[in-house]
Amino acid sequence: MEIYWERKCNLKYVSSLLLLSLFVLLIYWWMGEKSPELVWTMVNVNNNKAQGDAHLIQIPGGETVLIDAGYAGPAKDQLLPFLEKNQIKRLDRVFISHAHKDHYEGLKILIEAGIAMDQAFFNLPRQVICDKEKPWGCDYTDILKVHEQLKKHGTRLKIAEAGQQFDLGGGISLKILYAYDGVETPIGQTDINDTSLIMMLTHQDHKFLFAGDLNTRIGKYLAEHGEGLQAEVLKVPHHGTAGIAPNEFFEKVSPKYALVPGPRELWCSKRSSEPRNWFAEQNIPVFVNGFSGNVRVEILGSQLQIIPEKKAGELCS
């Protein structure tokens, strides 16, 4: 009888231990398999000769959003294959930060490839300032052609305005903080870069600022008078090069990380020395497409991680 009782107790102990171990393994498996709540990829639409912007925001169970689409060439060679690899055939919203081809021309490639786009938001500048940058910067006729292509594609065109806020799902929002038309601005007439949409992506305590190609003049104004610009991660404006918003703007944002959509040669050139030196002095980690390829930002719970496609080592060493 005593032997039987001891064996019975041992079996109960072993069974309990096995169940507990299985429970712990299930917890670890669940935590390991849990999907990020937000993924932002700074897609590399840069090459040795040209820069460009393309940012894909994915909310599992929510919306898929694209901010800018790069030039047509890199969009065909880099952006479209990236979307296809990730099985993205539909975009809920597309935002074009401003009317320069290195930000909107790639839309033509997406249309040709049959990528569905429900809505496209533009801050269309006044033609008077657009024509001043023709043909190298802004082509008003070409922009209108893209608008027509989008309409035929079944995309609803929307005017992007300051104050608009979009619920992307999962408690995540995207808000347009500032949008100027280049004529009626607090500092008078500006160039096209200073018509860039300034947008904030928010997930609980995490904030990501998209600054388009914000230039010196509006950048200085926002540094002095802007509100709600502080962010954990900054998409550095104007590809990190000459004409960029001043360091005072970066101080206002006070980022912990900086993402630069630009080629290696441009970021390491004298033209980019001012922002490059500022971020180095502040010990702010910088991720550049030209070094790191696609750069992925993930939020899982309270944790933020930045995952470059390539290990870059020391920049511009």
C-alpha cells in the first residue's frame, strides 16, 4: 500500500510539472509569435545619382499607408518589388508630401502594376510657384496628369490640409500638423519644399514625425512657433542635405532616432555636413537608406526597435 501511494504521488508530481512546463512553453511561443502593432518601413528608393522618399506604414488588422513613392525608376526597381515581396496589392491611403517628382513620380509605376489605392492626398501648390521650379523640380502639368491617372485607376483624390487626422486602426493615428500652399504662409512666398506636409504618426507614447523636404525658412518658423512637434523618431527632411530645416528645428523635435532617405554619397558630402554633425554631437543614432537599405521600425507593446536591412557600421568613416 505504501509503495502504491508513493508511486501515485510521484505521477501526480510529474504530471503537474509537465503541464506547468507546457504552459510556460506556450507563453514563450505566444510572445515570440506575436505580431508588431505597427511597422513603418523607410523603403530604399535611392541610388548613387538620385534621392527619393517612400514610407510604408502597416497596421495589422488596420490600414496600410504609403507616404511618398520616389522617382519612377527606383519605384520600379525597388518600391514595387518590396510591395510584391510583402504581398501588398492594396493601399488604403497614399500621401504625397509635396509636388516634387522624387516624391510622387513612383505613383505612375504603382498604377501600371495594378496596385489598388483607395485614397490619395495631395497638397497641390499654387502653379505660380510650381512653374518657377520647372523642369528640374515641379511640373504642374505632369502632376495634373498623375491626378487623372489616379482617377481612372479608381482612386479618390483628396486635398491634404492641416488639422486632418486619420484613424489607422489599433489606436494608431496619423495627423497633418502643417501644410502650406507656398503663397499664403506666415513668412510670405516659399519654394515647393516648404509646402511639404508635416505629419505625426502616434501610437500610445510613441510619436514619429514625417517632415517631407522641409526647408530652412518654414523650418525656422516652426522651430520658433510650431507646436506638437516633439517626436521619438524623425524622418529627416530634404534627404539630410543643403537647404534643410535648421538645427533649431531638430532641437524642437528632440528625436531619439533619425531616419534619412538618401544615398550614401549625399549623406557623406559637404552639403550634408550641418545635420550630419548635429546628430553626431547629440549622439542620436542615424539610419540612412544608402548604408542600411530598407529600414524597418517596429512597435510591440511599449517596445520600439529599428531593424536595418544591412549592418552599416560607422557612417562616413
